[in-house]
Amino acid sequence: MEQTYKNCQSCGMPLKKSPNGGGTNADDSISKMYCAYCFENGQFKQPDWTVEQMQELSKGKMKEMGFPGFLAGLFTKGIPKLKRWQTKN
């Protein structure tokens, strides 16, 4: 049975904020691990990105949404600990 996560394991966004509640797996089912902004048709939308690039994108999006810079930085600090980035060197 697939584990259910509260946050995307690529960018950290709450999955309940993702369109349709998550990205899509290869079989068109909803991913319980990744959001729609990171994962589609069973593949990452940015497959070659580094964790640093994901942190910068997430920080920028949070600032666009009105989060102060220090909070955006604090919230994105945990991205390297997410499942997607655990398998990267």
C-alpha cells in the first residue's frame, strides 16, 4: 500500500493545495507523494533539477504569494530532507 504524505516530497507544498490533490502517476491515478506542479504522468516535470534549484523556485513562489523572505527561506530549508532528494548524491 502506498504511503500517504501531507506535503509534496519534491517541493514541500501541502498536497491539499495541489490541483486534484496531487500529481498523476503513469496509470493516471493521483500521486499521494508528489504535487501536480512537480509530477505528471509518472515523471518529474523538472527531472534534472538539483535540490538547490527547487529551493530557489519554491522560495520565489512563496515570495510572490506574499510570504516574507525570511519565512520563505525557513520553509524551504527542509526541502533537502524530502524523499525525492534522499536518493540524489
